[in-house]
Amino acid sequence: MVLHISNVSKTYANGLKALSNINLRIEKGMFGLLGPNGAGKSTLMRTIAALQEPDQGSITLGNIDVLKQKTDLRKVLGYLPQDFGFYPKVSAMSLLDHFAVLKGISHKGERKEIVEALLQQTNLYEARKRNVSDYSGGMRQRFGIAQALLGNPQLIIVDEPTAGLDPVERNRFHNLLSEIGEQVIVILSTHIVDDVKNLCRHMVVMNKGTILLEGTPAEAQESVRGRIWRKHIDKSEINEYRSRVQVISSYISEGKIMIHVYAEEAPGTDFIPVEAGLEDVYFSTITKN
Amino acid sequence: MFKEIFLFDLKQNFGKPSTYIFFGIFFLLTLILGLSVAGVFDVATGDSNIIGNSAHAVSGIIVGLNDNILGLVNSVILVAIMATAIQKDYEYNIHPLIYTKPITKEGYFFGRFFSAFLTAVFVFSAQVIGYYVGCLFGMDTPRMGTFTLMNYLQPFLIFSVPNILLLGIIFFSVTTFTRNTLPAYLFCIVLLVVRTVSSNITADIENKTLAAILEPFGSEALNHITRYWTPDDQNTRMIPLQGSLLYNRILWTGIALLITILSYLKFSFTQFLNPVTFFFKRSKTATASQGYAHAPLSALPVATQRFSIKDNWKQLFYLSGFEFVKMTKSTFFIIICALGMAMMFIVAQYIGSMYATETYPVTYQIIESVASIFQLFILILVVFFSGNIIWRDREQKMDELIGSIPVSNTVLFFSKYIALIYVVAVLLAVASITGMLIQVSMSYYHLEPLLYFKAGLRMLVGYTITAGVCMAIQVFSPNKYLGFFLSLLPVLFINIIFELLEWRNNLYIFNSSGPGMAYSDMNGYGHTVKSWLIFKSYWLSIVLLLCLLALMVLPRGKEKGLTARFRLSKSSFRPVHKIALALCILFAISAGGYIHYNTHILNRYVSPKQMEEEQAMFEKTYKRYERTPQLRIVSSYIDVAIQPYKREVQVEGFYYLKNKYNLPIDTLFVDYIGGEKTNYHYNTLQPLREARVIVDDKKSGVKMFVFDQPVLPGDSIRFNFNIYFKPKGFENRGTETEVVYNGTFFNNRVLPSIGYNPDSEISANRAREKYGLPHKPRMAAVDDSVALRDNYISRDADWIRFETVVSTSDDQIALAPGYLIKQWKKAGRNYFHYKMDSPILNFYAYLSARYEIKRDKWNDVNIEIYYHKGHEYNLERMIRSIKKSLEYYTHHFGPYQHRQVRILEFPRYASFAQSFPNTIPYSESVGFIARVDDKDKTKIDVPFYITAHEVAHQWWAHQVIGGNVQGSVLMSETMSQYAALMVMEKEYGYQAMKKFLKYEMDIYLKGRTLEAKKEVPLMLCENQGYIHYNKGSVIMYALKDYLGEEVLNSAVRTYLQKVKFQEPPYTNAIEFVHYLKEATPDSLQYIIHDMFETITIYENYVSDLSYKPTVDGKYKVRLAVGSAKFRSDSLGKNEQVPVADYIDVGVFARQQNNTAQSDPEKVLILQKVRMDKPEKTFEFIVNEKPYSAGIDPYYKLIDRTPDNNTFTFGSKPPKVNIESGRNKK
């Protein structure tokens, strides 16, 4: 099953152009959507999840026309939004059961089985009787994934799932996602480069509603190989460098500032070449425009 | 610091649109009220002595807007403005930014509070401003007086401002300390309870002062201090800040200030971060267990997703259950239930009290008077929950999770709808069970669960409609709170406004039920069940239509705006949906069309204004025949066939009409019930003498004949008529309740009458002006010699012979005045032949129902009670009353002209008892279900009293009848009151009279404040109930006290024997009062003048009282009392006259065994003294320790302040201000 997105554009009522002419072909496996806040990632994901209507363009999943056959899409969709909550005072078990009913799993025995299995899977089984609204951040995200997995979905969309998780939880979450990615299409949006690096077979970098870069993480890294340079500078010098060269990132380091610069050749003698990471790809892409 | 915070916040508040929206809501509402008072709307007009722009009227508006559900709207708006003044910092999460600034606590707390308070004062000022602007449109009309700013400002300052302060600080504190607005909203509902309960408690006269002080908003206090204000007082006086109102305002403003200070002291920036919780448990955050081992995903069991129609239904009901559980588990629901139940119990204590006698808590009473309170709660709950369930997913950020799930909009929406219906059903069940518990707790065991179920089902249908519309509105509304207000539009506001405009077509009055008919034990829901069903299906289809439209824009995902939401949802707008939509439209149109056909085509839809125009037309056309001499009915023979289950009546009858004048009569004016689409069909109206028809006006109901040969003096002719009654379809409002399945009751008003009928004229003079008609006196002058030729019961007859055959279905008994001379069955119907053996007034009635009969006998008089099975409670009491009455009346007034007395129960569509010749129809709601506590001597035995009154009419109305002029009710109603009082006094002792007379005085004093035309002295009474019943009781009892029972009775007996069964000209009140004067000694002649010929009001009061023990173990009492006497004009304007009257003074001891069984006090001294000075001091020696003392302690004289007649020793009577017309208390 393949997800085709072609010529999708969306402009909000306030004139903000959230998506402009997006074309993507996404196959089974983990697909990373990388971009800064406000890049249009969430809009794109909601549009794929049929929670928003694009102004133009078409989206198909296999032979489902997403924009027309919304109900058919929803039958094979698992969606974990960026910002979500749960009803207060409902236990994980009954809430997941609730979602299962909504997803059409009407056979009671089957429902009980899948709900328990998913709680096991996401390691929430012991905490199943507690209220989801009292869960910690990581548990909430795992619960979110559990509900997304209900009903054998073919397309799973997860929007910034690891934001705010501690490293252990994040790691767990990655494991879970990568396993899911072996079966179905998983679209993961994030602004954390490592997430993509670790998990995704394919990725795009988005900013201001357009796709700036597409490929595998390795290809991407290859594309900037030998073009990233670094230098320690004084705080006061930063603006000067910014005007002169393409500074893609800057970090405070030992009281000075370390800048990474994108350039075909060394911009100056005291610049040292850097082994480009995915992070540099990302920053160079979004600072280019 | 205060100033900066205050001004900044104020600027913020005045920058918010909501401030102006609230202002606008109040402004519009009161503007419309003002316009309506100003007479701007094109509606029917009534008379009134009251102007709309007096301080009293403005106070009434302010206080009225704070009542009931409108008060709830006030509270909710106040919560919105004031509750979050500090809480908003937390809500928007900027408190860390603010609390870390160097601000002072007082600056922050008071700055925020006062800016919110000032905003609220601004918003509420719209209530006064709107009303003021509305009133301006009535300037220079009699509806308005001189415009004075103070009349508007003063009530605002006395009522609005302290109330805003009180409620504001409570909402502000509660919200600030709990950091949640829910408690404030719940408090609004508690306030609703307080309002309802306090107004119920004050129905009992004894608690009034206390209730006036304790009710928080000053409305009871206002009622209390102005309760006896005459129209003149109401129009001219400011609201005096004194007495109970002053105490009330001081008490509650004090409480408000106290709460403010306490809240200020309690408030601290750190506390605010740790809210006080009372209902809400703080949640603990769960932590994850650490182990992390799991099976591969592929090992997950397979679960099939099914999306068949059957599964959709399953989903629907599963979800409804889920939503239902969520709602019923909420604090709000539980508190509403608990409050509703508590309130039902409280209000049940005061159920149906009349003269402080309770009725049995029969099921329909519980349902109507008690459950109606619960209904208000249900309404609140429906509005609240419909907002919450529509917005909850978005508020709890579940919207995207749910939105991406393969569940249809239809299932999502309707599951919530069904859940809400479940919730209402549960509440109704709770109300029903509470109702039954109340019945059991009052030792009433005739439980009718089936009736509760039926009533509950009817209400459920109504709420289903309301809930649907509220939910659809919430879907369309861009905001939950706006949604709440929009929901109130159809549910509340529109109906109020349409009513003011007299737009009464039930097709556009939301959730209308069609013609209403109260539930009756006798007749059940009667014949309106069908029309009710049609109306409800009409509204249900409209509401479903709205819901289906709402489905198309159901919020799913994050799209904002209706068009975007429609684009997203339109794919689910499938054929099924379209068909459903079309069906709803089709159904709404056909139900609406059918309703229109019934209400406008089969029946006539007339607005009150149109009715007025037709009355004017009738008068203009036919008034000229008013004094044309007419033949008079001397005999009626009528054959009546009642088909109760078809609601049809056929009448075939004839009159004998006699020329009682000295001139030949050549015209015959026949008046009957006309109208275009009337239920009454007058097929034959034909004199049996050659005559030609000169007018045949079916619309006005007039047919006139000119005889070829005039009827000579003394000659009679026969007049035949045939009438067919058959209602067609159903009306818009109201329905004929005279002919019903069980409990038919109609009188000879439906038969043709002879001569022009002035009762069809417009009576309100303001309306008459509109149509160019001259002002009309309510009744002819007492000595109008033309009017005295008619009696006030009928214009076209004097004393008639009466005979009738009446038939009905085989399970019913049909009744009419007269003696049963034959009874038979024919063709499955029961026939009864009644005949009178002596002449009667032209006043008779027909009844038919499934009756039980109870018989008894007094001497040779047969006593019969025809009653509905199950209503046996007071039959013995009624019979005893009949016997005692017959005994007293035959002994004191003269012989009884009949050989039977019958009481006939009829359904509660009217609540009176009425005396026809030897026959007394008696409403099921009057007396039949009264519960008399024989042990409590101070309670009045209502069935006994009403029966005695009605039996007295057999003398006072059916023997003596006054002319059709002012004051004639004195010899019927007032004398019947007197007669009943005497029978009651013989039976229950004079102590029982005390409370009764106090009630009568209270009703009189209140009644005169509502007088729309003019108050008149008793002997000129123009059929004004508060005068001829209530003032009449007090005066006749006092007269008996002054003259003595024997002297008075012998005077009235002499009068009665002289005038009974007289032919015209009839007697009048002048003649009656003349007999009283004759019997009165010279020294007391003034009382006749005071009581009958003028409106005389006293102010009798205690100014000081004390006692000292004497050496011989007795007590020396010193009592200073005052008396002022006033003559009142027709508007209640008083003029003081010198007092030189004989008035009781009394000293009382406390009864030793002071239980309810005995008299609460013991008389030590009771004597008449002459009050020839405004104040006098008396000294008495009494044998026992005195407890209380006073002047006119039994309220024999009409007293404008009955409360200050007696005081207990040790209390300090307040100073009485004679001049201002009102005492300071």
C-alpha cells in the first residue's frame, strides 16, 4: 500500500500559507517529517488524516481517495496527534475499550483480547486500572500509540510523539515505533533530528509549507558531505559572520560561540571541516531559504 | 498600586465584547418590558390605575428580573463578570509573572475586585436604562407619571447594587479559593433554591416578616413593606428604606462586606496556588513501571473491524451508555439531583395551602406544584449538559483522536443526544420517586406510579425537544458560553417576548403543546392527548431537522468556521442523510399544515386584539337595542342529550316568553354564542308566532324578529330552539372543557338569551377609548331605576318554571337542578327527568360524570353528594356542614324553599363551587382533596366553610336577589360569607375565626392594591371579590360583634322575608343597609357609615405596654394604645378623620398547656373602650401574669397595619408614623 500526495496546498483564513504544492510518495516503513515549529508538519498530517480539507490537490492511500472516502481511510488509520488529552476519571482499560468500540471492533471477546494485548505491548498492563489522565508523559504517549494500533491500521501517523519525554521513555517509544514501521506506513513528524536519524528509512525536511529536501537520511548526509565547517568565535562577532556566510547553527561552548557554516569550500582559514551529521543537513536546509 | 491595577483591569473589562453583550441582553429585555408597559405594542388593552415609571414599578421590574430562571440568568452573567477577576490569571497561566512582581496584596485583591464590581454595576444598570428608555415612549399618556430620575436610581441603589455586591463577592471568593468556576455555578443553583423556597414559605402569613428579612435579594422585603400599598401609594411614593427592607439590606450588605474582608484576609499569593477543594479530589500522577519486555507486534491477536448497520446501532447505544455514565457521574448531576429532591420536600410542606389548610398530596398536585421545581432544574441541566457534551471533546483535546476514528458523525452526535435523554429520564424517575416518598412521608398512601410514568413521559418528550435544539445550537455556536445564551433564546426569552406582543400562534412558540388542559382525577388528560401528540411530533421533526443540519457541520478535527467544517463533513452527507432530512421537512410541514388546518381553518385563531375589535363592533351595531323592552322568560323546558365520549351535546327546548310591560312588544332580540367557526350550532331559534327576521347575524350571535302582531301586555309566546354542540379539530390555545369525557359541566349561558347582552362589551375604558366608545361604568348606579328592573343573575328573566330531561352515556349520571321524577334507560343511554316545584332564578347547569353517590337526610331534606371515586376524604364533613347550615339558616333567616341539597363534583378546569337552585357543583380541587387537621384549632376547615357558604346562597341569592346594580352582591356573597362564618363559629368556636379574619383582611388589603378601576365602599361593590368576600367577612363579623348576633339576624331576617322572590323592581343595597341602620343604636350609627357607605381604614396600634405585680399577687397592666381613622378614595388616597370610636382592647395570658389543640392564648381582659383621643392609656388589674396586650386584637376593624395591634410584654412597639401613611417598623 502506498500513500500518494500530489499538489496539496492549504492556505488558512488568516492568509497563512500552511502547505504549498506538496508532492510525496510514501511506502511501507517509517517516514520522517522533519521541520521546525510552524513548518506545516501538523497541517500536513491532519490533512492526511482527513481532519482538514486541503484547498487543492489529491491524496490517495492504495485505492482509497482520502479526500472523498474519509470513512474508508479512517478504517485503516491510526493517528496520534501532537496535542491530545483524555477524559478525566476513566481508566486506561476502559478508555482503550471505548476506542476499540469506536473503531468498529464490536465483538466483545475480540475486543477484550486486543485491548489487553495492546496494553501488554505498550507495557501499560500493570497500570491499566489507573486513570489515563493521571499518567505520566511517556505513558500517555504509549497509550496514544496503543489506541492508534487498534483495528489493524495500514497507515499510522504520529505527530511529534517524543517531545517532552525523558531519554529512557524516548528510547522505548522509538523501539515501539520501529517495530510498527516494519508492518505498515508510519509517518513520524518531529523537530528532533535524532528521531529521524535513528528510525526513518525515508525523510523530508519541511519549512514554511514546502518540502525542502527528500531522501534517505544517508543520502541527505551525503549531500552535504565536506561542506560543513566550524569555528569558535566571540559573541560579538556573530552578526558579522551571519552577514558574511551561511551560519546554519550556533552553540555556546566554553564561553565562546561555536558556529557551523555551510559552504562549498572553507570560508576562511580558521574554519575546520566537520563530519556532517543529519542535524547539519537539517539546519543547512532550513537556513538556506 | 490599587489605582494602577484597578484602572488597568477596568480598561480590560470595558474592552471585552462580552461586557457589551451582557449589557445589550439586559437592555433589550427591559426595553421591551418598558415598551410594553408604555403601551407601544398593538395588543389588547386593559385598565390600570398604576403608572409604569413610579419607584414601585421600577423596583418591581428589578426584583422581578431577579426571580426564578431569570434570576439564574442574572447570576450566571455575574459569575462571568466577577468570578474570574483573579482566577483568570491562573487560567491563562500568567500568575507566575504577576505574583513575582512587587505588587501589594490589597492593591491586587481590591483592584481586581472593584474593577469587576464596577463592570457588573455597569452591566446591570442596563436593566434600569433599558426600562427607562422603553417608558419614555409612554410619556404624556396615563400609563406614565412625571419622569423622575430618582424613581429609577433609588431602586437600583437599594436593590441592584447591594445584590451585585453580595453575589459578586461570593462568586469572586468561591472561585478564587477553589480556582474553579464550577462551585460558583452550583451556587447559582443553590440561590435558585433559596429564591423558590423563600417565596413558598411566605405563602404562610405568619412567617412574612422573618422571611422578608432573611431573603437575600430584598424581593420579599419589598413585597412585605409595600404589600398593602394602594394604587395611589404605588404611584406616588418612593421605596422607604425602613422596617424589614432596611434590616434586610443592612443584614445582607453587612454579610457581603464581611465576606469581602474575610476573603481579603484569607487571600495570599501562595494560597492561591494551592486551591481549596471540596468536591474535587486532587489526582495523583501515576508513574510507569520500569520493566519493558514485550512480544513482537505480529503476535497481536486479530480483531475484526465491522462496519455494518447493525454494528453502527451497537456503537450508537454503546456510546450513549458511555456518555450517560460520564454525565451521571459528574458532580454537577449529583448536586442537581440532591438539590432538586431537597427542594421538592421543602416545597411540599406548603403544598396547595388555602387559608393555611393543606390539601392531600394527590399525585397531580405533587406533579404540578412540586415537580415543577424539579423541572426547572432539569431545564438548567439540559442547557448545561448539551453545551458540555458538544464541547467536551474539544475542551479535553480528544477531538483529533475521536475525529480520526471510523465512527460516523451521526453516531457521534446522536449517541450524545440519546445519552442526554437518558439523563433526563433518570432525573424524571428521581423526581417521581421523590414525589412518592413525599406522599408516603405525609401519610398519603394512594400512590399512582402509572400517573407518574405518564406525566414523566410527557415531560421527557418535551425535554427531548429542548435538548435537541440546545445541542444543535451548540454545534453551530462558535463558543460554548455563547451557545448557552443562544439556547436560552428559544427556551426562554422568545416566549416571554412573544407573549408581550401577543404573538400566540403555537406554530412558532417553541416546544408548544397545543391546547392545554390540566390533568384531572376525574377526566385524566382528557381529549387533548391527540393534539398534544401532533404538536410534539411537529416540534420533534423540526428539532431533528436542526440536528441533521448540525451533523453537516459537526466539528471534527481542527477546522474552524462553518464552511470549512461543512467541506470536511459533506462526504458523510449521503443519500440516507438526505432522505432523513427530506422526511423531517416533509413531516414538519405536514404536521404544521395539519395544525394550521385545525387551529386556523377548522377553528378560528383570534388574537386578543381582534377579539377586542369584534366586541367594539358588536357594541356599535347593537347597543341601541339595549333598552328596547323585551319579553321575559317565565318557563324553560329543555331536552339535553350529552354524548360525553364524543363530546357532543344536542339541545332541544323551548321557553315561554311573557310581556311583563304595560306596552305591546313587537321585537324579539335573541342573543347567542356567535362567531365564524364556533362549536355551537343554533339550528332553530324560532318564536311560535308570526314574525319576520330582521337581523340574522351569525358572527355576532344575534337574531332579531319583528312580530306581525305585537305581544300584548300579559301575553306569552313559546320560543323553540335547537342547539348542536360539536367541537371540530383542535384550537391553538385553550379548549372547551365544558363537555368532556368524564365531568361535563355547563350552564344555561350556552342557551339563547333574550335582549342585548352588555356583558359582551369591552369593559376596559382604555380600550374603549381606542375604538371611540364612551367610558362605561362597571355597574349601574345603586339606585338606577332601569337597571333595578333586572336582577344581577339574569337580564331576561325573573323567576321561572324549570323542567328538563337530560340523557348521557350508560355509565354516567347526568344532573340538573330539580327533583328527579323519572329515570330510565333507552338504547344504551341513561335518561333523567328533573322538575322544579317552585320558581327559580334563570340559572341552571348540567353535569354528567361517572359518579358515586353518598346520601343523607336532614329533617325532610335529602342530602346527596355525587363524587368521583377516590375523593371520599371530606364527604362527611360536607354533609355535616350542610346539616349545620340548614339548621342555622332555617332558624335565623327563614325556611328553605327546596327539599334537597346536592353537591356535584366537577373536574378542576375551574376551581370554584357555585350554587344553583338546590344543586351545588363543586370543583374537585376545592374542598374534595383538602386535608383538615381537626386537632389544630387555628386551621380552617375549608370544605366545611365552602359548603356552608354555598348552602347560604340558597337564601342569599336564590331567595333574595338584588337588582343589576352596584352593591347587590352585598346581599348574596357578603351575606353568604357572614352566614358561613356564623355556622363555622358555632362549630369551631371564635378562636378559629381569628386566623380566618386575619386572612380575609390580608386578602382585602392586597386586593385593593391591584384595583384596576376604582375601589368602592362595600354597599356599592361592583362585583369585586376582594370587597364582597374578604372585606365583607371582616365587616359583617364586626357588625355582629357591635350589634349582637340576635339583633343582626333579626334585622336581616326581616329584610329577607320582605323581599324574597320579589318581582322587579328588585331590592338594592340601600334598602338592605336601611334595615341594618334601623337595628343599630344611635351611638353606633357611625359604624354603618364607616362599614358600608365609605371606605374607612384604621391604624390601630400599641404605643407602649408594661405591667407590675401588685402586693395581693395580681398584676397591674398599663397599656397605651393609639387609633387613627382614614377615609380612602377610589385610588386609595387617605384623608384622616377624627376618631371617636368604640374599639376592643385586650390583655392576654399565655395558655398553660400551650399545644396546638387548645387556644394559644387566654383572655384576661377584653372590652370595648371609646377611643376619643388619638392616643390613650389604660390601666387594668388582672389575676394572672399577662403575656400580651393590644387594641382590636381580633382584627374586627379594617386596619392598614394589622401587625401592630398586639405586642408581648417586654417588647418595645415601634413608633407609628400616621402622617406618611405608613408606620415605621
